[in-house]
Amino acid sequence: SLWVSSIIVDLKGWATSLFRIIFYLPVVTGSVAVTVVWKWMFNNYYGIFNYLGTTTGLIEKNINWLGDERYALACIIIILLTTSVGQPIVLYVSALGNVDASLVEAANVDGATRFQAFWKVKWPQIMPTNREQGDNIQIMLRIHSYESMGTFDGPGLRLVVFLQGCNFRCLYCANPDTIDACGGKPTPAEEILRMATDQKPFFGRRGGVTFSGGEPTFQAAALVPLVRQLHGAGIHVCLDSNGGVWNPAVEELLGLVDLVLLDIKQADPERHRTLTGRDNAQTLRTAAWLEEHGKPFWLRYVLVPGYSDAEADIRALGERLGGYKQVERVEILPYHTLGVHKYEAMGKEYRLAGVQENTPEQSERAAALFREYFPTVVVN
């Protein structure tokens, strides 16, 4: 039923309507009505199967489908399949329809086949979020790693949770092993809540938990209830996001967290695509949403020589977001090569080989430009 659902989602026009009618009718129609319809279709005098069979010459005479032991079992199996498969198909189609198209686009950038896009992107989005434990539903997240007492991902001391899966393909990505949505360790949300409450005495008044990645909004639906639980425990929550994923769960998550660390890689759409494999339209829409809804955020900008350090790049971003009142500060993140060894271990090419790290003078020059548009700018 899951594979049929994935086919239905991708169909267009009349074919979608036809398939939905075939599989949905048994779900929305009462069981008595379904029985009456099937009994009519298999009727050995005026049923549609006998009519079509004799008209086309497939059968010589009417068959007693439900009364003949040669056919009865097969007919019953068909009836059971249509009445039992329809319901999960309805649910799966609904779930697959809510998978953000940008995630599939990112897989296509990697050259994924249709099946690979389904298995690596759509399947992780709809499946192992929940795990039944007796009478309880246990929320699961795919976790790459943790950092305790982090000081670079939000205010104060923080427990940083790196989640698995990402829709961007940044050339300088320091954690390429977090990109695969099927990677990481399935972890109960309760375990993260326990870790956070155990470390809460060290957070002080400003610290808390930061969800990073990868791209944490990949798992927004599972994060929403966890953030509510963390707030119930009096813990401050940050979300470190590229802002490139958007669906109802992401919108709800952004509305819940206390602070968003919004990573904007480039102001220019084409240069952003060169740097990340994607354009920046949704990221900028996310920034506008945060501003409109009064949600405070920090703007984070990775300074990559030759890719995002030009004066025109910085000024374009300043002119776009400089008037936003919800931008509490700008963090400049100097380019580094600390993740290069991961590419070597994974057998992947590091495409920025030869790009030199920023000098202190380059970082300060960028900070001076940002300060023309934003009151608080720091080099992280």
C-alpha cells in the first residue's frame, strides 16, 4: 500500500482521480454498501464481470464467481484487499503529500533515482517517527551526535543535539555524515528530555538546548512535542536552521522555539545555488515569517573566500534584512576545513580543496560591513 501511495502522489490529472476513487471508495463507504456493490459485480446473471467477460469474449458463458469453488477464494481475496488496503493508502497519500518538495529536489541534485528519493527522503519523513510501546506511543528522532556545554550555538551553556538529514548540499559542509536522512541513531525523545533535565543545573539563566544538524526541520513533526516537553521543564530551546524546509510542522516548530539561529548562506539566488545546490527563496521567506510573527532570531553567515565574502554579497544581505527588528544579532562564522577528513573517510571529494581560511583582517572587514546594517555583529 505504501508503494501504491507513492505512485498515486506522483500521478497527475485524471489518473490521480481514478486511482483515488478505486482505493478510497471502500474506505469512505459503509461496509454493508461495499458488500452490496461487490455482490452485484460478481452476480452470475447480471454482474459487471460476467457482462464484460462475455461481451469481450474472454469467457464463453456466465460464471458463478462466488458459488464456484474454483473462483470463490480469489474473489474473496480481491474484496478483502480493496477494503483493507484503502485505509492505509489514504493515510500514506496524505503523509506523502506533506513531504516538502524541496527535500526531493535536494535528492535530485544528488542524482537520486525515483526509488532512491522515495527510500532516502520520503520514507524517513513519514515512517519511524513513532514507535508503539504497549499502550504508549514513543516519539523517535534520528540523532547524529550531541555536544554538552556548547558555547557557540545560542546563548549561555547549551546541550546541542545534532539531528540527521539535510536538504542543502553546502560545498563547505563540516558534517557531511549528517546529510543522509536514513543515517544516525533512532533515539526516543524521552532520552533527550532526560539528558536536558540532567544538565539543566549547568544551563543557568541563559542556556538550554539547541537542535542543530544536518537540518533539524527535517524532523519537525517529531520535534514539536519534544519542544513542548522541554518548555514544560523550564528549558530554553534554540533551533539552528537553514530555513529551507517549509510545511505545517515546521511552521508550528518555529512558533514554539525561543530563538532561531537562521543560517543564510548567500543573498544572491544563483550564488546561493552554487554554494548549496539550492536557491535561497524559502530561506528568505522563513526570515520574513519570523519578522512578521515577532520571533527573535540570530542571523548566521559563513564567510567563504570567493563564494560569500565579496562586499556586494554582504551588502545585498544587509539591504534585504537590515530593517528587520527581530534580528537580535549577526554571527559571522569564518570558513574552516575541520571537516575535510570526514570526506576522505567517506570516499567523497571535498570540492573546496585549496580554498584558504579567512584571515582575521578579512573577518573584521566583513564585520565592519555588516555593522552598517545591523547593530550587533560578532565574529564567532
